[in-house]
Amino acid sequence: MRLRDIFRASALLVTLILTGCSHSSSNTDNTRPEAWLQPGTRVTLPAPGITPAVNSQQLLSGRFNGQTQSLLVMLSADEKKITLAGLSSVGIRLFLVTYDERGIHTEQSIVVPQLPPASQVLADVMLSHWPVAAWQKQLPAGWTLTDRGDKRELRNADDELVTEITYLQRHGKREPISIEQHVYKYHITIQYLGD
């Protein structure tokens, strides 16, 4: 596979993960970033801190419009910030996203014009890992985020399922293994590396 094909494949997966919405990908003021939950509905992301810390290497496989692509991701989150790095299948860093008290900061190693905002991928990461209580005050009126066994469900004000996250007990912790976004119609499976 040629390097250009690898970058295209990686860019497609990031596009799937980030759901293709169009607004600024960085936040340089002191406000928290926003992300789309569904067309016409945005949410302000919770504060970046989380305890206990989350550190993982993941292989994300995204499916959208009948196509599946994979991307290596390094996730590190603690009480002060989130860092998310995307790597091509040959280990070339494609992007680095940091979210801290100053907002979102992105470094894109390869310019790919169709890449959507970093806040979209952070929304999926945070919906998966952050406690439900951290999201409750951020959600629009009538929206709910609930844990039901090995699932977490995000429902809109009409009680329609928007996002469904599946978990598995891993090393004594509940960790996400798939994200199904019903409105934007993409599915991400998460494989943890380095175990």
C-alpha cells in the first residue's frame, strides 16, 4: 500500500469518527469546546479532568457507508487534560489533540482538508469514559445519558437513541469496546493494544 493510500485511509477513519460536522477545530479562548450530538444540536464538552487517569493504546475500526477503516490511537487523560494522538498503520503521527483548561489545541502533521473538528472525536471519547454525572449538566433539555448494564445510551428529547456505547470489564475497569452513532450512522469498534 502506498503512503498516500495509508493517509487517505486514515483520514477517512478520522472523518468517520469525527462525523463530518463543519465548525472551527480549535478553541483559543477560555470557553469549553462544543460538539454536535445530532444535526442542529450541539453540546459543550465537560471539563477535561478525569480520575482515575485513563491511558490506552487502541486500534479503532470505523464503519461508515459500507466501508471500514482503521486508525491507531494513543489516549491519555488525567485530572488536568486529555491528549489524543492518531497514528497511521505504519506509525506516522497524523494528528495530536490536547484538551485542557485553555481549550482544544490541535497539531495536524498532514494537512487533510476534509478532517472534521477535533471536538467531535473528543465528544465520543468523553461520552465513553467520563462519568454520567459530568455530562448531565451539559446535555440539552430533555436529553439523557444512562448506564444500563454493559451499555451506555444517549437519548434525545424525543427519547430516540442517538449514541449507544458497549463496555467490557477489562483489568477490573469498565472500558468501551464499541460506539454506535445512530444519527450520523457510523460504528466504531475499539481494540486495546499492549495487553
